[in-house]
Amino acid sequence: MTEINTNFPRDWFEFPDPLNPKQIFKCDLTWLTSNWNCIFGTGCKGIDKEFPDHGCCSDGAYYNGASDEKRVTKAAKRLTKDIWQNYDVARKNKTLKITEIGLDKERKTRKVNKTCIFFNEKSFSEEYFGCALHHLANKEDVHYLETKPDICWQLPLRRSWETREVGDNKYSVVVIGEYTREAWGAGGADLDWYCTSNTEAHTGSNPVYLTNKTELIALMNEPAYEILKSKCDSLRKSLPLFVIHPASR
């Protein structure tokens, strides 16, 4: 059980966006066909060893712009005392306050007692342990991408953009891959534990492209996802892939 260095060869699949001829999807098949699964509460050691039960919630979540913050704020207003430990803390002086300015001067969810304001401790509730926004989604029978900050529902997927020039044409290349330590920037090296390339988290019965279908459709579009799924399905029928994720192997 160890964390694998993510600087290894990977298989990539490129195809044109069926809804936009000027856009190309570039997908990391090695990651998407891996057996990674979230092990929060079942072996996750947390990014901060001081709070091993807090998973990746210790630092709070940076918003992906104003619309992301607005959606999370609307969800926070629907939280009730029974499923949110910091209900009263967030409403001190009768004004909902869930946001603060981070070290890099960007807006993010507040930290209370050194962790995200939306995190519920086990001492508060065994049933609602973990993210209150996640439990709200379950209660409302919707996917948690409708309640949680973008960075939270996207992890461990990472979407980034490149530009490619072919003759006189310019294409936007949407890259769908693994959210590695390195992707976090300078702070990534300081995380005490990280899951995406850790063998302890590569125990899923289904691959990432299936378990994270809803997230992938949101990051791409449904016709593009179906092309990706068809490719991954065909590869799995003829395993091994050229490059199997070392943590899954």
C-alpha cells in the first residue's frame, strides 16, 4: 500500500467534440479506466494528519467563480440544524456567512475549527458525519454536484484547457484527467496523504469512467461522454491496456 509517482506513461484518447467542431476532448484512459474509488470513512487518512477523519475537507473549498459561490450559498440556506453542525455558527448575527478570503486572496468556504464550515464531526452525528452539503443532496434526492462547490464534486477528476493551432485554425483542447498532487500547485507537496495514485484507494469494483459518469457528463457533454464510454468499454474487453494505472495494477 503506497502512493505511486504520477509521472509515468499514460494512454490518451482524443476526439472532436460532437457539439462543437472547434473543440477537442483529450482524455486520460489510464486514469479513467483505473479502479480508484473514494474511501472517505473507510480507510482515507486525510490530507492533514492532524485531522485524519476529515478527508480532503480540512482546507475548505475555493470557489470556481461567482456562479459557483451563488449555488453553494443557495444550498447552504436549505440546510437545517439536524444535518449541519455549524448551522448556528454560520448564522451568527442572523446573517449567513459561509465565505472567507484565502491565502491567495481568492474566495473560499470558511474554516471553523481548522476545517471546512460544512464538515460535520462524528461527535455531532454518526448519520450525518462528513459534508453537510453532500447529505443535503442525498436528502433532496439530487446529485451532489447541485449542492457542493465545483472543486468538491469534480475531484478526483481534473478538467484543464489547452490551445492547439493547426494551419490557420485554432482548437480548444479540453483535457480530462487525474487530479494529481502536482495539480494542486505548491501546496500539493505538503499534503500528508493523497488518494488518486495511492493503492489503498484503487479498490473499486468499477472503473472511474462508470462510477463518475454524472461528473464526466457535466465536465464534457452527454454525446461526448458516450464516445468516451464506448472507447473505454472496448479497451476493457481487450485488457491489458497499453498502460494500466500503477496504483490499480
